[in-house]
Amino acid sequence: MGVADRTRGHRTNNIDFLRLLFAGFVLVSHAFELADGNRHREPLTRIFGTVSLGEVGVCGFFVLSGVLITQSWQRRPRVARFLVKRAGRIYPGFLMAAVVSLMLVAPLSTPEGFAVLWALPPFSLLWLLVLRLPATPGTFPGQPYSYVNGSLWTLPLEFGCYMLTLGVGVSGILARRAIILAFWLGLLLFLVALREFNLAGPVAAAAVRLLVMFLAGILCQLYQVARYCGAHRAIAAATCLAVCLGQAGLAEIALATSGAYLLVCASYARPLPTLFHRLPDLSYGTYLYGWPIEQLMIRYCSASPSIVLIVSVPAALACGWASWTLIERPTLRLLDRCSTRTSFADGRDNSLLQ
């Protein structure tokens, strides 16, 4: 059975659809923030005043990642297999998006054109090996954000979470869920303290938040939260989430608890119509290319956020399709052919974007 058939056979949940939805959340949020330089018009921020749609989307990615990566280790607790699957799923799409961002988007972002490439720091491409995009001085002049692809900042954190899962799996800590629960609770309280007392900058606090979300996903898998989903519990969790999102000190706690519970329940609820499960896995590529597309739209069209979205959403989906069809899926098939005992190619147990 080919890889396409095998992966389709496992698509009995709504995870792919939810990841694509979260990529859409990021696109919507960035359309406003990239145009304005702040979040005063971002939809969810206007409603609750705490978190943005983009933050909710990325948090959702990390929760699902925690669930799925833990499942992967539990099914096949082999270090080499785990590393190859993780690297094979995240690196090819990232490397292509990074090269496109540096070699095409950066020159298009500035009047200097391709001369901007000469301003890249020496050995800058080596940054790609650690999932970081090199600095690109002078790009998008006059726009609120100069980053050629700001979405890529989450990928080192994502891969770091993979390594954390590997570490707790090899050490046996993953089998002692009470230890992980205690660590997660302590980290959650630490995150609240960071926010409440301004103990760290926004990037550091965001990194801690995403680690909290990933651990929430691990715990959802270890405690088999999907078995305890029900209409009454879901309504109670949704009510709690809606109330807490309006409170600065409670929003992130609610996302990591009620939000994670609701997400797991939605993932394993009655599957959506078959049409949604026949779609290719567009979420990773859509996430990778959304930022540069929106930046270029703002530069060349000076468009409002709504116009930016109308154009950038289909363009990002097309890039997501190209990334999956031309880069990600062929890599997974190659790994499948190179494997002698089992398939490395089941990319459906991986997370995005990441």
C-alpha cells in the first residue's frame, strides 16, 4: 500500500482540518498586525483585549503537536526512527520556505532588489540548520515589521519540544505522568508570574507559553482526555474559556486547560464530511508562506487588511499545496522507501507550524 493510501486510512479524526483552521487564524491575525504595527484592529484582541487569533492558532498547533508526537513515541519508542520522522517532516518544508524567503521575497521587499542579498551576514545560511532564518537588513522599509518571514520563529521551539519528548521518553519520565503534571503546573504558574510582573520580554514569555501548550498536549494524551469528552463537559469548558479570555491573568491558563480539553474533544469528535479528509495536508505550507505573502501585499498594494486577506489566503493555500505536493510528500515517500522495517512516512502524526 502506497503512502497516500496509508495516510488516508488514518484520517479518522479532524486534526488536519483543525490545523488548517489554525493556520487561517494566523493569517487573519497577521493581516491586521502587519498593516498596523499593533493589534488594535485584530479581531480577537478587540473582543477580549488579551490574546489574538494568531496566538490562539499557534497555541492550538502546539497542543495538537504534544498529543500527536506523544502518540508517535508511544507507538514506536525508537530513537533513530523518532528523529528521522521528526526531521523529515519539519526540515524539508522549512528549508524551501527559508530559501524562497531569502532569495525571492527579500529582494522583492526593497528598492535595492537582489543587491540586498550581499548584506546577508557571512555563513548566514548555516542558521537554517538550526531552523532559524538569517537576519535580512533593510527589508520592507517603511513597514511596521521588517522581518522577511516572521512566522518561522516558532519552528526552533517546535523542534525543541520534539527533543523534549524524546528526552522524557528515553528517560522513562513519560511513563510517570504525575511528574510531567507537576512540572507543567509549575511552568504554568511561572508563565503567569512572567506576565503579571513583567519579568521577561514578549518573546521569552511567548516561548514559555508554547512550551506550556505542548506539555498540555502531552498530558491530554497521557491521561487519555479524549475518553472523557461529552456535551456537558464541553459546554462547561467553553463557558470557562469565554469568561477567562477577557481576564489578562487568566487567559493563558484557560487556553492551556479548557482550551486544550476542547481542542482534543473537537479533534476526536465525529469526523467531518469525507470531503475534508480528502484534502492534502496544507497547514504547514500555508503557515510557512502566509507572512511573506501578506508583507508583499502590503508593500505593493498598500491594501487594507481585508483586501490583504482576500488575496493572501488563496495564495497561501496554493503555496501550502505546492509545499505538500512537491516537497513534503515526496520526502515522506523517500523515507518510506528507505525504511526496511516500518514506514517513516506517516506524516499525519506530526504537527505543523508550524
